[in-house]
Amino acid sequence: NNQGILMEKLVLTGIGPVTPVGIGKEQFWNAMVNGYSGIKRLTNISTVHEHHGGEISNFNFDEYVSDGRFRRVADISKYTFVAVNLAIQDAGVRDISGDDTALVVGITHGALNYAQTFHRSLVKEGADNISPIHFSESVLNAPAGNASIGFGIKGPVHTLVGGATTALKGIMFACQMLRSGVVNKSIVVSADELNEFTLYCYSRLGVNILSEGSGAILVEKEADIKDKSPYCYISGMASQCNPSNPDASLTDVMNQCLEKADLRFKDIALVMIDSRVPAGLHLNNIPAGCIIPLTGNAFSLTTMWHIILSSLAIKNGTIPKAVIRNKFSMHDSIRNVMICSKEEQGIAAAVILSKL
């Protein structure tokens, strides 16, 4: 595996963040550098309770996508569309139609707003009076299907559903398709939308600040790109499920990821993690970052935002201090960033991005 990574580098050539703190890489990076918060009182959800979260405000879908066929799709599909569009424009790719591009979409909840509307209408009004689009959009792979139709992607299209590690697993899957020669380009997206029911459920579990939006990256083979300056390359990745020892799973995955990248912990300039640093995990003064305090928690999508932020940190050569959650010693240069995530039952995953 190490030899394959060294022989054929897979690079990030385009990014597309749609976040509560800004849409597009410039707005997103500026918010991270200056510590702008996107958490506010929610206005797009009608509820008797007051909720705060990371809401996408003043969002004009037509400004980013001119295809009128998709104006009535669910918000999660609209966010997916815009993120993909931003990523391919950022990469300078004019056309992703055809069978040489793969699309991998990772979600945690899906279009619950349309799903609730569909089931409510079905029960109260009967099957003859419901809107077909509410059903088609409530299917979990609707964002991937809509995006593949809109952009003409005829290669593999997959939807992964799960928790915070889903975005990282999506990247691993995309890289596997690239290395096996199935496709020449892979787009990986995570997306989610706010929903009153999920707000209520998670608040009972103590998770009070949720978020919505999307994030997309374009991954290509370094040998295939011309006249481009990639953000970074993917030097290592690992995942595991260890229910017999959940506390050790994150540490094990991080060590496996370092081994595959042929790096040591001292080579890592930043660790992006979507939860508190476990007590048994010693980062040795390495900065540990998380954007949840600024954006709210979007589970798989949060991890994708961490990937995008890390690629920008490597490209710009600086770490936004507003996202750092521990005492740290700054590296002289930002060459390697580890993005990791841990779920319940010992599920963990990690990816290392490295400077070219």
C-alpha cells in the first residue's frame, strides 16, 4: 500500500464548502481565520421552541445552479449541487459528464423535511393527494441521483449513510476507484439539512447545536492533471470498527494512518477532530482543531469541512487559531494534517493530507 501511494499520488484539485459561515472557499477561510460564528437563532424551522444552530441563510440556489429542473428539490440536494459546482469550478474542470468520473455522497440524516411532509400527507390526506417529489426526495440517495443527473455523471454514483466517519470512508472509497482505474476523477460530497425532529431528538441527548450545508472535494491522479496547482495529496488513510475496545479504536486508526503515510506523530502539524481529544490520546503539543464551536455539529459534513479547512491550511501555510482547542506548539511549516473521527461502538477513521 505504501509503495502504491508513493508511485501514484492522489491530489485534491478542487474544494466547495457551503457552510453557515460562508459559501465558497474565500468566505469559508475568512470566517475561520477571523473566528466568525455561524450559530444563531434558527429562522427557517417553524417550531414552538427556540433553537440555535448553524443555518444556511440568504441562500439563492439559482445564483449557483441555472438548471430549473431542480428548483423544487430538498435543501440537502440543493446544497449538494452547489458544493459540487464550486469544487469543479475551483479545479478548473469544464466537464465531468461521462463515465470517467465517480460521485460519492456521504450523509447522516437525509431529506427529513420532505420525508416528514410526505408521510404526514399520506396519513392525513391519502395517497391520491400527496406530492410525488416529496417521496422521491425523501429517498436517501436522492442528493447523489439529482447531482449525477444535473452534471451528467455516468460513472459510479454511490451514497454512504452513517455518522461522522462517513466522509472519510467516502474519500477512501473514491481513492480505491481511482487507484483501480475505474475512473479518472472522483467527487466526494457530504451534505445535510436542519430538521425540527432531529433538533428535538439530539437536544434530549445533550447535542444542542446542529448545523447544515455541504462540502465537496475533487480528487484526481497527480499524473493526470495539467497546469493545475493542487491543494495537497492524500498520503495515508485508515478505518476500523473495534467494538471490543472502543477507547483504543481512534488511537489505533491514527497509528495505522501514520504508518501508511510513512510518517511519525512529530511530522503532523495539525489534528482536526470532531470530538474532544480522548484522555488517553497524547498529541505532544500538536494543535487539535475543530470547527463545531463556529458552525455547529453536522456529523459527516463536519468531517468534510475539516478536510476542506485542512487543505486550505496546507495551501496557505497557516492554521486558523480560532479553531484550535488545546495548548500547542506551532510547526515551522504545515506539511501534514491528520483529520480523524470517532463514533460509538469503536468506529474510527483517519486521513492524512500532505503538502506536495
